[in-house]
Amino acid sequence: MKFKLFNKTFLLLFINIVFLSKIHAQDQINMWVVGIGINAVDYFPTLNPTNFPGLDPSRGNQDGFFNEISNAQDHWNVSAPRINVTRYWNKISLDVSMAFNKITKYGDIEIDPISYFALDGNLQYSIVNPENKFAPFIYAGGGYTFADRSGGTVNVGIGGNLWFNESLGLSAQGGYKYNSPDFQLYPHMFYSFGVIMKLNAQRRFMWNGRKRFNWRNGW
């Protein structure tokens, strides 16, 4: 099942690459970036009696927040897609995304499948010039997540963009999604990996301007 999911996901990414790889670079006019990829949800780092009142303490995370944080095989719920749009203002950008997943495990505890849907808006701060070939960033923001229980989240994390050419690259990020216990939505780690593409706002503006000029002259 997971193999088929990855096949479908990367086929979708390939189609996007074929159609959008010729789009020009982001510059002072071209400030928009779009992306699509996969995401992963990991509850194990927060798997403790505080966040999971009905949990058998012997089944939880006994060794601190960062214990097995990279154990994707045993703990991550991997699915697709995550779709995002980013608007740049120099080193600061606003990233808006939506992600779909299916939760089948809380850490190493198998559960009946739960649909997961998240809407997030994060401010990113690029540590270097965002037009560099590799541009790491930190982010913070908030969102709303539906996963059996629903609630608002506060998001913090790190990530990076790797550009292959002037228009096409890869993006990866990982962070913590926290919520108030009042909402009863379990806090968790959230990761994403995808293809990103810069949109040529200048070309779109010039095309629209030419069509507008022709229309005014009766063409």
C-alpha cells in the first residue's frame, strides 16, 4: 500500500516538473513559490501520560522529547499530499499549506485509521539570502488540525530549500505542532518533503498587459 502511495505521489511530482520546469526565477517581481509533496506525522516524541491520559505508561516515550525522533519506520505516518504556496518579502516569507494524512499509529501503538487534515500559515525567516542555491530557514505560526479530535496549533520548526536551477527545487522541513489541552488534540511532530517551483509573475503581468492593450484597440 505504501509503495503504491509513493508511486502515485512521485508521479504527480514528475508531472509538475515537466510542465513547470521552464518557469523563470523568483526576483524582485517574481515573489511566488508553489509546492507539492509528501508529509509525515509523528506522535512518539510527545507520547506521554500528560498528552495521552489513557496511555499505559509502559508504552509511552520514557526518554525525553528527542528520543527516536528520526525513527521513521516505526513511528511516522507518511502520506500525501501537502500543497503549499509561499509569498516572499526579502528574507521573510508567508507560507500557507494544507496537508492530508491517515493516522494508523501513535508512536509504536497501532490504531484504527484516522483521517488527518491540517491548514497552516507560517512565517519563515531565511537564515541566508533566499535566492541562494541552498537556503535554510526557521518558521513559526499557527493552524488548525482535524484528526479525530480537532483544534488550533502553534507551530515552530526548521527547514531548507535546495534549488536545482532558477525555477525548480526541493524543500524539506520539520517542526512541532502544539495545542492547548483544552482542545484535546494531540501535539505532534510534522515533517514535509516536496518539489517547489517559482512562478514568473513578470511574464504573467506582461501577457495580461498585452491582452488588455489589444482588447482596448479592438483586437
